[in-house]
Amino acid sequence: MNDPVTAETTARTTAKEGVSAPSAADQASAAWHRFSGPQRLFAAIEGVFDEEGFFLILSVFIGIFAGLAVVCFRLAIDWTHLALLGPLPQNHSWRLFLIPAVAGLVVSVLVIHIFPAIRGSGVNQTKAALYIFNGYIPFRTAIGKFICCALAIGAGHSLGPEDPSLQIGASLASAMGRQLQLPREKLRLMAPVGAAAGLAAAFNAPISAVLFVIEEVIGRWSAGILGSVVLSAVASVVIVRGFLGSEPLFRIPVTTFKRPAELIAYAILGIVGGVAAIVFAKAIGFLRPRLKALPRWTQYFQSAIAGLLIGLIGYLGAPQVMGAGYDFMDQAMHGQFTWQLLGALAALKILATTLSFVSGTPGGMFAPTLFVGAMLGGAVGGVEHIFFPHLVGSTGTYVLVGMGVLFAGFLRAPMTSVFMVLEVSGNYEIIVPVIVANTFAYVVSRALQRTSIFDLLTRQDGLVLPSLEEEREETVLHVEDAMLPAPAIILSGSDYVDAAAARIRNSPQSVFPVRLQPTGWSSISRDLLERLNQEGKGEHTLGALLSAQSLPSLYPDLPLDAALRFVNNVAFVPVVNRADSRKLEGIISSESVFQRYQAKHPQ
Amino acid sequence: MSWTFSKFVPRSAPAVLLILTFAAAAAFAAVSHLVTRFNANQQSRARRLYTRGLADANASRYADAIDAFRAALVCDPQNSQYQLSLARALRDSGDPRHLDEAESYLAALWQRAPDDGTVNLALGRVAARRGSIDDAIRYYHNAIYGVWTSDADAYRRKARLELIDFLLQKNARGQAESELIALATFLPAEAAGHLQAAQLFAQAQDYPNALTQYEDAIRLSRGDDRGGATAFAGAGEAAFRQGRYRTAQRFLRDAITENPADENSHALFDEAKEILAVDPFVHRISDAERNRRIASAFANAGERMTTCAQSKSISLNESDGSSAPNSLPALASRWSAMKPDLRRMSSHADTDLPDTVMDLIFQIEQQSAIECGEPHGADLALLLVSRGREAADE
């Protein structure tokens, strides 16, 4: 059988082997004899690496550099925080009130005059670099992001360091790719590889980082880049752990899940989390374009005013909402706050983060999302505990599950949200509550707002980028959707021309499929068959005459897009059974394909 | 290779990798230097905060201590000493909500050093605060058999003493006694240690072992007036609780001599004296004296029964076949019936009679105590003698 898909794969593999493996060996051998001493070693190494191998090694270096950059970034945030606010900010301190506003003013000036491309979280910008700018992210972006985010987060703006780390990693990788003058398709991939490294280093969670980059930055599952993304993420995490220790972000308390009935309580948390995520997303989606539309001079003060309001929240008694807030998530996990306070902190954090983000202050959404989720989880758990004291697990469990809930509902990264909680907690006992709660949050959030926050922000900026979430929703057409029933008459390669001509005489068909021996398919038209018969070739078999004209065949489950390459210039393409390629399931023609597409997307 | 590198780097993959390796090494060194300096700065700041926290904790200002330790940990997050101190402050703050956090800090430290005596002791104390006997035993045992950097014996002893104290509070007397026996085996030759062990044995109502430890403490505390007085008093009480009233009298007399203000010893001494005066079963008394004591006890018991019945408005004349054999009317009936038999005691005709009379006396005293509460004087002495004999029979 001449299977197009199989044939193509084989051809590609053969071509690849023909080019890469033998030529690499030849190159190594030639180089070995041509050079002497250290040059021989170089030549040998050069012969070993093909382009793909080199890219993988480069990914490790990207991970190392991104990891080092993130270490410096975290030190910068810590140093700024300690220098400006002190190790443990107290309520009613003048610093809380003034520092975020002053920092906001400084950041605004830097963003407007020196680093205009660093607004926002960095996730969309990295995605845009991948799809629009051929992987190009100016190195200045990394510098600007580093300085401005360290200042803003350290001064107490309600933003996180993860998304900026992602963009810093992407920017470093992009700069490295440009310096090495990588081909365009490789340069384009540098941004997500660096992004995964940056995010993994910031979050100390390589699996979540890889999944997030696939879900939100690349926007589609692509096996080609997966190896590089994983390598860079792991390398960066190793670097960060080497410098900053392997301590997890939180001290995880004992988390338990014993009774299936508890899932009801987690489902309620998921629903509440989904609604909170929508409130959060709507607030940002509503305010951001309006503030951007204000006169340019107001942009100098937007971040400062946001800082002033956040400082006021801290001054009046909730300094927990300032900065990334990991320490307070840790305390919430250990039952340090009442459910009322947890609920209030969740609401105030949504307000503070919305203010920081819509004012154009550069910084990430990860940490605030986790904070809101943690507090909301604890609060919902506390309330449920009042009504169902025997049903509800520990506060720590609810806080952990809550983190994933907001992640799924607000960032709309359901897979990342599950793995993030598992990776952070290191506890697989809570996987079922996490999946249940996250699913509810995701479904509620998606039902109330179709567009995710990242897509919303992208569209507000006038860009259209691929979305994995939308791809997931899209129905993929298969060959079977456009397949026509198998014709009534199927000729065999062993049939004689005169017998075949007699057989088709009363048939309304104009073209007939021919099953060749031992495998394969061909077709013959009524006109050709009758002409061959009249030319005196009635004693010949169809197989002998048509052996050079075999048709490609398709399987019913193949994507319909794959059929497009084969239906042109032929009357039909046979669709055969995967288990028995001689069994004709149906046929597909260019008309049937286009009709099916038109039915899916009517004009 | 078919693809091109930058104009700034040689067109060779090994060269590029070499340059990247050098660049990474240089960046690594630079970041190392930066991190080291930053950490040194942070650690210095953390030490100042930690010192402040320790001062607050020592002054029982736990809220301030917690803030200071938290701030120290912000600056030096992986410092085990700070984590341990914060965990202790959280535990000792008295706020039950803090116990979870304290435990999680300690659990993290435990995972790093599961045989560390300090961490296990702290975890044992958290478990004790929670009232969890199994966890407390586990962590205290880990502490007892764990690694201590200095003064290991003293810390191990302290851990065991705390465990015993906790078990006694939880009324787990059997487990407490096991721990006490283990403790006593390895006690050093110091009066204080034996005294503490004796007190715990006494708390566990293991009076024989308590008396042994008190005696060791007395032997080791010669010249220590205060320690001696406590040991004498304890030994006296331990002997008294065992029914060894002569020994008790001897120790209590010494205790009163050492500390005349010791009212408990005075009371016990008087009680022992009374018991020895009324008990017909003590050794080295003549038959006549024994008969006199029985007769006196019989009269006392009758009087006690009558007084008690009057106070509770119980008629002693209403005894019939249906009343319980231990009810006061039934006992009164038996007492009246036995009264004439007392005269026969001096005749030696009936050798079982003294025991039969004393059994009735003991029943009357016990039932009266149930109906009317603990008596005083000779009745109390008789009651204690009866309980001592019951215990001896068991």
C-alpha cells in the first residue's frame, strides 16, 4: 500500500538520516585527520552535535543564565523590600503609606522614558515575541523588567516576581539566540525556552513552569520544543536551588483527604473561586483600557496613586496584601488567620492587585493569584467548618486547594494549576480535591467569561495570538466526517478488462475503485475501461494495467486537513480500515471535503 | 555545520559551547559573590533580630518574640536555630492556633535531622500541649535516645522527666511508672534527681519506689537542710501511704525537726501516732492491750455509726431481712448482736473473735465514711487501718 502519511514519514526519516547521521560521522572523521592537538577535540565535538543536539545544549545554558538572572532578581526584590519597608512591616507605619507611592512614581518615569515595553506581566509579551516578532525580545526589556519589578514589588505593589522572571528568561534567551544568529525558526523557539527557565526558577517548580509555558505561551502542544523547554526549566531550578536552597515556597502543613463526601466542600470552594476569579478578571478588563485611554501625563501618576491606595490598605491594618505575600500565604496555611480575616485579605488583595496592574506597574499575576486563592480557600474552609464540622479538612488543605482554584479560574491554566499545587505541596493525597475544585472553578469561570485574562489583555492591546483554551474548544474535523459511502461496485486488480467492462455496464458510477493485489488501491473511469476493452485489451487484468497508478489511501480518524493534500486532481481517495487496508470504509473527494468545511464554517 | 553563528563568535559549535561555558562560569562566580555578600549582610541583620527575640522570649513577651524571630527568618530563612526559636515561641505563646505553625517548623527541622534531641524534645512538648500521648511518647523517646551536642545526660533526664510529668497529667500511670523505673536506673548520685524521681513515683502512687528514692535522696542530701526536710517529709508520706506507720513516724519526726512549719508532716505524724495507738494488729503489744484496743475500737465504731445515722436521719432500728448487709441499720443490728460476745475475748475460747469484731468495725467505719464523709481522730485511724488491711489482702 502506498500510505501517504506513512510514506511521508518514512521519506522524512530517511532524508534526515541521510543528511545528519552519516554526515556527522564523516565530518568527525575528516576533522580528526585534518587537525591536530586541541583542534582534534574541537573537531570531534563538532562532529557529534547536529543542529538539534546543539539546540538542546543551548537550552541548558539558557536555563543556567535564566536561573542566575532570577537569583539576582529575587535578591534585588528582597534587598529592596528590606531597605524600603523593613523585614516585618508593622501597621500604621508611615513607610507603608508613602513608599509604594514614591516607588510607583519612579517606576512610571522609568517605564515611560526608558523601558516602554515592560508594562504588564510579561506572559503576553513573550507570546507575542513567539508569534509576531520572530522570537525577538529586546535585551533592554530584561533590564527594565528587572529594575522596575524589583522596585515595585519590593516597595509593596501587589504584584509577583514570577511572570517578570518568565519574561527576563525569555529576553535573555532571545538575546542569546540573536547573538548566535540562529535560524529564524530556532530563534522563535528561544523565547519559550527562556520563559520556561525563568518561570521554573522563580517558582522552584519545573513541571508547572513547563506546563504553563505550553498552555499559555506556546499556546499549543508541540513535541518539537518540549525537550528544550524541560531541559532549560530543570537547569534553572538546579541553579536557583544551588544558590537559594531547596526549601519549598511554603512549609506545607499536614494535609489530609479521607472521606469522599468532603469533595462536596471542595466543589463549593471551586465554585466560589470561579466567581472570585471572574470578579478579579472583570475588574482588570474593565479598568485597564480606561486608564490607558487617559491623557499621557496621567500615566506618570497612575502607578503612584495605585501605590498610595495600596499603602493606605497596608497602613490601615492589612500590610499582608503588599508585595508578593508568600510569607502570609505560609501563615494562612498554618491557621494563623480567622476565616473573616482571610476573606477580607482575599478581597483586599484583588483590589490591590487590580490597582497595581491596571496602573501599568510592571509585575506578575502569579503570586497575587496564589495569594487570593490561598486566602479564599482558607475563608471558605472556615465557613464550611462552621456548618459541617466533621466534613471539612484542615485549613492548610483548603489554603493549598484554594491556590489551585484561582489559578485555574483566573489564569485559566487548568493543568498547570493541578501540577502546581502538587509540586508545591509534594503531597499527592490531595490530588482529587485539587482536581475537583479546579474543574469547578474553571468551568464556572469559563461559563461567566469566555475569554481568559491573558487573551483579554492581548486583545485589548490589539493583538491576536493563538489560544490553547480556544483550540481545546474547537471541534477538529476528521476524514470520517467528510467520507462518502463506499461505491456499490468495487473492482479487483485480478479482474479482466472485458469482465469488468461487462460488470459496470448498468452502473450509474463514472469512476470505480480498484483493489490491487496484494495491497493498494487504484481507480478507473468508465470511459477508460470501455476504451481499453475496445482496444482489444480485454484479456489483460486491471492490476497489470493500473499498477503504476496506485492511489494514496487515508484512515477515517485522520484530521480532515491531512486529506486536503491528496484529494486534488483525483476523483476520490479511498478511506480504508486501519486493521485491514483492503477493506474500503468509504471514499473522500475534494467536493466532500469542502462541503464539510463549509458546513462547519458557513459563510 | 550548515547553519551560521554570529559574526562575533567563531563559526564552530565547540567554540560557542566553550565560550558559553566560560560565560556561565564567570556569571556563576559573580552571582556567588553577590549571594555570599547579600547573605552575610542578611545574617548580620538576622542575628540582631534574633537576639532581640530571645530577650523577649526570656521575658515571656511571646508576641514580640514571635515578630522578632519571624523578621530574623525573613533575613535568614534557612537558619535552623531561628526556626527552632520561633517554633518554641509559637508553642509557648499559649495561643492554640500557633501550635500548627510551630509544629510545621519543627517538622521541617525534624526531616532534616530526625535524631536531633533538641528538635524532638520541642516536638514532644508540642505533642504534650496537644494532649497527644502517642506522639508525645514517640518524640520524647526520640529526644531521650537522640543526639545532643552537650550535656546529653542532663537533657535526656530532663526529657524523660517531662514525659513522666505529662503522662501523669494524662493519668497514664502505667506508662509513667515504666518511664520512672527507667529514669531511676540511670539517676546520678545527686539528691535533687532522686528527690524529683521520688516525687514523681509518689505522684504515680508507686509508694515503695518513691520511698526508696526518698531514702536515697536523704542519704545524698546530708547537710542540705531544705532538701533533707523535703525528702524526710516525702519519705514519711510514702511510708504512711504504704501503711508503714512506724517508719512514717520516724521520717515525719525528722521532717518536723528539719522544718517545724511543715503542717502536712505534722498532720500525718499525728495520724500515724493515732493509728499506732488504736490498731490492735500492731506487733509488740500484749493480748490484754490488743483486747483493750478492740473493745475501744468497737465502742468508737458504734458511736460513729450512731452519730452518722443521726446526721443523715437514718433509723438504726429499722433493720429487716431486706436491707443490704452493709447498710447502717444492718451493721447496727450486727454491732448490737456482737456486743455481748466482747466479754468472751479475754477468755481465749474463741480465737476468731478478734478478727470477726475488727471486720465489723472496719465495715462500720467504711460505710459511715461513705454515708457521712471522712472521719477524724480515732475513727480516721481505724478507717485507714481497714484500708491498709484491704490493700494487703489484695
